[in-house]
Amino acid sequence: MRWVCCLDLDTFFVSVERLLDPSLEGRPVIVGARRGGPGVVTACSYEVRAYGVRSGMSMREASHLAPPETVFVPSRHGAYGLYAQEVRAVLERYTPVVQAASIDEFYLDFTGTERLYTRQGDADGAATIERTMVEMREAIAEEVGLPASAGVGSSKIVAKIASGRAKPAGVHLVRPGTEADFLLPLPVRKFPGIGPRAESQMQAHGLYTLRELVEESTTAARAKFARTISVVERELRGDGAVRFGRERPAFREHDPAGQRVGSISNERTFFAALDDEQRVLDQLLGLTERVCWRARKRGLRARTVSLKLRTSDFHTVQRSSTGEATAEEKEMLARVRRLYRNIRLRAAGLPVRLVGVALSNLVDDGGQLSLAFTQTKRVAGAVDAIRHKCGYDAVRLGHVDKRGVAR
């Protein structure tokens, strides 16, 4: 019997903020930025969703819809990942097959574990799995302090939809053989992969539910939605996909060794524009450090570094600097700092919404660094060796001052 679980941390960012500030419990909360400010809603509590506020909505629109007592808090990007790691540690006690779909959503494979978890009184294997999911969810609440919902089914899609049915803080199991009863009454938009545009097209053909979609007999409509219908029918039979592929990485990067074509770049957009110069400099340090590390992984150096900056008025500027090929943070950061200073002279000190750093004009690292930089290269090599063994975040540059010097 196949058992796939989709565990979703309910209103994750809001829940973490409530752990950090218990006075927010039970109050309407919006995470992202100050009331009426620029940016978008990162997350919102159930109390404020009743007023039409949703994640991804502009902060100005959310401020108009939210009741006066709503608390607006800025995102704390550094804090959320730590709580996700604690949750994962709990999940891995129940099954070794855990796949992170995002920071607040995990897929788990419990296939074949019924005998491991069975207890006297369990009616059958399904009851055993359902009880185990309840216990796992309660362990997360007790040990980490976060609410979670779990959906269980014969495939990832069924489990995903079931997790939505389980909210808030519940468990919903779809027993084998009942997939059709569970799925057919649902609106087409509830099926993963059917977005707003596809929903509109289906509704134009009079197709509002999954039942109407799969029972559609019009040749033109079946041809138009044939691929989606095929996937839905597979799920109805209980034959949906269960394959656990590679996890979604924190950085979606592709760095084949030695590839010199194109560029190496990373950028970051801020939900709330940064008006603190030190925070902008720290972001530039992190981005420069990342692209240099990626270049060294490929065995490359770069002649050109580019800085991209978008201000709060949505004006985007990009500047480049070309010089001696290098992949050392100290040299690249000095160039990035000069580019940033040049842009800021023309940006009238407006808050920053986006920063990006890119390396191009890539060349092989043939060990041609001048003698003045051999010490730096040895340090970089040691840092890269630690990261290879322990992960990128095992060693990081700590700080960059207003002169652009990393410390």
C-alpha cells in the first residue's frame, strides 16, 4: 500500500512571529512590511484572511482591507529557516524519506511502515497511518511550537489536496480506492497544475468541477485539455506519481564545472525596501561571496562584475566593471562597492528593493593569480573545502563596513 504524506506548516511565518512575540497570539497579523508601505504580504493570519487579505498581495491593498487592529511586522528572513530545520528533525524520526517542497511544506513516504507503527486497537493499516500522522503533528506542536496540517494519500497530488482539507492543524487521510470520491466534486482550481488561466478556459466550456472535466464528451474540449484530463484520471485510479526527486534548493543554480558560457549571478528582492545603508552593504557582501564561490566551483575567474540595483520607485540601474580576472571576494567586493557608490550618487538615496551581482567574461582558473594574492587564494581554498564537506553556510564572511571592507 502506498502512503504519501504532505505536511504543511500552517501560516508558517505568522506562527514563527507569534513564537517570537506571544502578544501576537489570536490577533490579526500581516508579515512583510509596515502598514501602507511598499512591498507585498509575505504571510497573513487566519484572522485577517477573513477580510480578503492574501499572501502576495501588495501591502497597500492589504492595508486597505485589514481591520484597524491588525499588527504589521517585517519579515525576519534569518529566523524562519531555523524553525524549518527543527521541524524536519522531528519528521526524520518518523521516516527517513523526507523531501522539502518549500520552507514550510514537506513530503514524506510512509509506504510499508504499517507494521512498524501498528498498535492494538488500530482497525487496519490506514488507521495506523492516520494515528501516526496525528502523533507526528502533535510532536511538532509540542517540541517546536508550530501548528501543522497533514494530508495522506496514494500520491503526492492527493496528499497535497488532502493537506488543504486538513487545515487548520488537522489530519486528512484519503483511503485507497476512495480517490475518485474525494477528487471528483472539487473545483478544477483545487487540482495542482490548474492555474487561473486554465480555470478560466475550462469554465468557458462549462467545466467547473473535476467531475465535469473528466466526463466532458465534446471532442474539441477533450482535445484542448487532454493532458490535464489524463493526469486527473490517473489520480482517480490511485496511480498518481509518488516519485521523490531532488529537493528544491535554496538557490536555483546550475554550475557545471568549467562551463565558461554566459554569466554567474545571484540577486535578492526585498519585501520591504531597505533604507539602511549597512543592510544594503551586507546584502552585497553575501551576493558577492556567493557568486565568487560558484565561480571557484566551476574552476573559473571573471573579468567583469555587474551590479543591478532597483530602488523603491521601481527604477532599475545596472553598471559593470571590467579588470583583471579573479574569483576572490576581496577584489570583487571592492569593484562592487565602487559600482554601488556610483549608482547611489544618482539614486537620490531612495530605499533599495532589489540588488544583484553577476560575473561574466569568464576564463579558466589556470593558477595565474599574482603573488600578492596567493595568501587570499589559500584561504579561499580552505573555505571552499569546508563548504564542500559541511555545506555553503558552514563558513561565511561576517560583515562589511561602510567603506566596503569585509571583516
